[in-house]
Amino acid sequence: MNAGHNLKFAAGLLALIVVVFGLESIPSLDLASHGLVPRTLRGIPGIVSMPLLHANLGHLLANLGSLVVLLGFLLLFHSKNAIGVIVEVILLGGILLWLFGRTANHIGASGLVYGVALFLISSGLSQRRILQVIAAVVVMVMYGGSLVWGLLPLDSGVSWDGHLAGAVAGTIIGIYGESQGKSDGKKSITGP
């Protein structure tokens, strides 16, 4: 895909998150109840809906701020496959959370935040793109250092397992994508 399609997709995703948050203010819709609930049939659609749902304005703004910057870096460094990375992080992170997460209703785009950040770091390290790694680490620091603490079970009201699932997904995709030559659109070639 070209960079224009990837930019439109990323902007559309951010806009969709904001629109869904607006719809969450309609009490009769009760959208927040449609998050990811691990190991339940009703939780399966949550694999896709979880990143769109947020508990409150603070939750939304924290995730949106980080996503805007991280998606910008993703588009800058991986303009040809940004859509694939976003979709893969959402799906793999959601599946991992559904399989291994605590029984709770998980909502929020923070798993995507962790996934994109760790994708940028892991693919940057494997490709020796130091600027990409620095950019992702700066975002993690700007996120208040809470990206590191968010991976630990310190607060029962925080989906640390969702954060961890997103981080694992981003790391796997970053390493696997590099080994498959996906990150720059080139096939890997091995010698005899």
C-alpha cells in the first residue's frame, strides 16, 4: 500500500476512536460493556472493539496522545506496511489477551500503544535503525514512564495484561516482520 492509504487509515482509526467515545456518552448504548473478556464467546468481538472503547476522557486522551505520535513514527519509518502492523498488533495482542488475560472487561487502546511502541523498538533494533528506536523510547518516556509500570500488576483497575499482550505482539511482529523482509517491503535473500 502507498503512504497515502496508510495515513488515511491511521487518521481514520484515530477519528473512529473519538467518535466511539462520543457514542459512549449515550447511556442506552452501553458500549463499554463490549470490551474483551478473556476466554468467553462474548469476549471474542472485543479483540477488535477493545481499542475503540475508553472508560473516561482522561483514558481517551492518554491513549490518543501517545497513538498520534507513535502512529506518526510508524508512518515515517514503515510507510508501506503501517496498516498491516496496526491490524496485526490489534489482532495478535487481542488474541493473546483473550487467551491469557485476567477475567475482566478490558477496554482501551493502550494495548495498541504498547504494541506499536515495541514494534518500533524491536524492528528498529533488528534493522539497526537507531533513530527509530530513539523515537519510540522518547514516546515511552513522554508517556510518563507509566509504559514500564503499566506492564506490572500494580493496579487491579489497569489492564496490565492487555498492555503486556500488546507489547508481546508488537515485539513478535517487529522481529518476524524484519526476518520476513516486511518492514521495508523487500524480500529477504539468503546466500547458498
